[in-house]
Amino acid sequence: MFGSKTQALQQRALKVAPLGVNSNFRYWGDGITPYVDKAKGGYLWDVDGKKYIDYRMAFGPIILGHAHDEVDQKVIEEIQRGVLFAMTGELEIEVVEMIVEMSPAVEMVRFACSGTEATMHAIRVARAYTGRDIILKFEGNYHGMHDHALWSTYAPADAYGNRRSPIPVPASSGIPKTMREFIITLPFNDFEGFERVMRSYGEQIAAVITEPCQGNCAAINPQDGFLQLIRKKTEEYGCVFILDEVKTGFRIANGGAQEYYGIKPDLATFAKSLGNGYPIAAFGGKREIMSIIGHGVAQGGTYTNNKPGVAGAYATLSLLKSKPILKTIEKRGQRLMDGLKDIFEENDIPAVFTGYPAMFSFSLGVESVTCQRDWQESDRDLYLHLVEKAIEKGVMPDHDAREPWFLCYEHSDADIDETLNVYAEIVKDVKR
Ligand SMILES: Cc1ncc(COP(=O)(O)O)c(C=O)c1O
């Protein structure tokens, strides 16, 4: 799939970094792992100089476009005045004010440096607020690398056990066995199972954490009423409802999924599109809950207000507020989704589309997908085959079928046309 410089760099990297990468998710396999040179707008170039229309967008952060001039300019201006002070500055307070203004459920905010940190802190706060330890999460949702929620992110359906009594599966060695005591897992969109678990354990549960859609499993949407049921039952049993908007925040609407679905979680977590690629994350929510931070509840970090992140967020949010950026992405993304749907229909390949125009996915060979267990029934070999053919032709979705296609403001109508031409050709070939 990739050229000789890519292969050589992988061999060099393998000698000094596990799998030759700095995050397991970036390793696609021996000889098929991309190594990047640069990116601009909706495109990236690999180290062999080959250009791609990029639909990975770094797993979601790039909402405006790679190397966005206005954002970069603001960052350059700000970093020349110092990057880190271990003191609070006005710019970061302006960013906090913008998050509060844009996010319907958020009254107070604290920053973090990654989505992992944001969900870790939100879980700490939820446990401290409720005085309880158990976290309920859904199979196929990913909330970062910490031990508290790295459970049942991706395992064969058999390992998850029966739907009525799912087995939490740690997604890594090295997670202490005793953490198992503190986690309950359920299939996403399991209304009946959720009500049953809340009846049995509701009073011991500190937090129910969920992505609004399964942003780490084909962007499977919540069925009508599912997020509302979580809201209702968490209120009834005094649990904290954490909505993990690390992927949906500042992407599917200026106010994220909480605006899109009109739902008010107690806490929400953000990262990714918040900074258009600069390292910043945040969590926030109800004043009553957030106010316990600093009163016997620890939260902090040396880099939590790093200037590149703060300035990146300032410029990104200012642009999102002042221009119809997400509406434009939505229009183009919808055209891409509709076009792909037509291609699969014309070739008699069943395809279920999920997610939102700015962040969508499709599962092949199945009629409906409501949770990771269903999704595992889809034709992932065909999906992967198409991805590899598309990459050869200069269109790059992620190699992992769980990862949605992400659009940015700078993907043009011509990019969408080109992508549809490529898929029309490769799907027809496969059908032949
Ligand atoms: C929903 C969600 N939460 C948390 C995280 C962790 O974020 P990070 O990779 O910045 O630690 C991710 C990363 O993909 C995510 O998609």
C-alpha cells in the first residue's frame, strides 16, 4: 500500500519504539503502517510524497483543516510570549468562558491535556461527589487509556458473555484485577439491561459514562430515548451522568451532542476538535459538582493550560462561533454519505450508515447495527479491502473499521466528488 521510504522508516522505527509508533492505534501491521510527512487542509502526504484526501483527521481533532493559517497564527503569536507559567492567564479564562457559553450543560470547566485525562478527572470528581466507587460503561465505548474505563472497548462478542450479564473485559494486561470490582459493562442501546442494572446496583454506582454515539465503534447512534433514559435513571439513583464528548464536542454541533440531542449530563468531557489538533482537553458541568474540586478533591497538571493548546482552542472556538463552519461540514458530509449509500445500493451490498455527516461510518452486509455485538457481525473483511483499495487511490479513511470517517471545513466539494469516484470504482470492482 505504501512506498519504499515508508517501509524503510518503519524498519528504523521498529528498532527504537514498540511497534515503531508512539500509540498502538497507529500501527496497522508490518509493511502496511503509514508514516506521514505533512498535512494541509483536507490532505496529507506520506513520507514517499504520496498525497491523500484525509478522512482520519488525526482521529477527529482536525475540524477546520490541517495547518490552519488563522489558528497557527494565533498560536505563534502567543507562544512567543511564553508557553508555560504555572499561573493562570486571561486567554485561558476566555476559552473557559467560550466553552461555558457554547455547551448547554456546562457551568464550570477545568482543563486537561488529553481526553484520557479529562475522563479520568471526571470519574474522580463523580466518585468524590457521590461517595461511591462503581462506574457503568458501555461495550465498544472508549474513554481513554486509564485503568478506570479501559474495559470492554473491543473484544470478540463471545468474551463479552451473555447480554443479560455481560463480562467486563480488560483491554490491556497490566490493569489491576481488583479494578474489576468497580466496573459494570452493558451493550450500548440496551434499554432493558440498563434499567435492570440500575434497579440492582443504582445506589452503588458513582457514574454512568457514555459516548453520545459510539465514536469508537462505527459511530453507532443512540436509539431514540436511550440518552434520555440514562439521564432519567441516573437522576433517580443519584449517580453522575458523564457524557464523553471527546469526539462529538465542537464537531456535530457547536454545543456538541448535548445541544444536538437536547440532553443535560452532569459532567461532560471534551478534547479533539476543541483545539484543532493542539493539545488541550477539558471537563465541566454542573456548578454544584465541579465546585467540590479544590475542596478535598484533587485535579491539576503541569501542562493543563499549555499555551499552544489554549491559543489553539481560543482560535478554533472563535472561528466556530463566528462562521457557519459546522453547517458547511454537515452539508458536504451529508453529500458524501448519500453518495456512498447510493454506490452500495447500486451494487446490492447492504450497508448501514451511522453517525453524523461530520463523523460517520458504515457497516457492510448487515441490516441494522445498534451495539458493538451487532457490528461484529458485519463484513469487516470487505470494509477493510475497500479501505486498502481506496488508500492506493489516494483516499484515506482509517484502516480500522471501528474508526469513523471525519470531515473538516477544508474538505471541498471536489474532494467529495473524487472520493465518490474512487469508491464507485472500487466497489464495482469488488462486485465483479
Ligand atoms: C470518546 C473518547 N474519549 C476519550 C478518548 C481519549 O482521548 P485521548 O486520546 O486524547 O487521551 C478518546 C480518544 O479517541 C475518545 O474517542
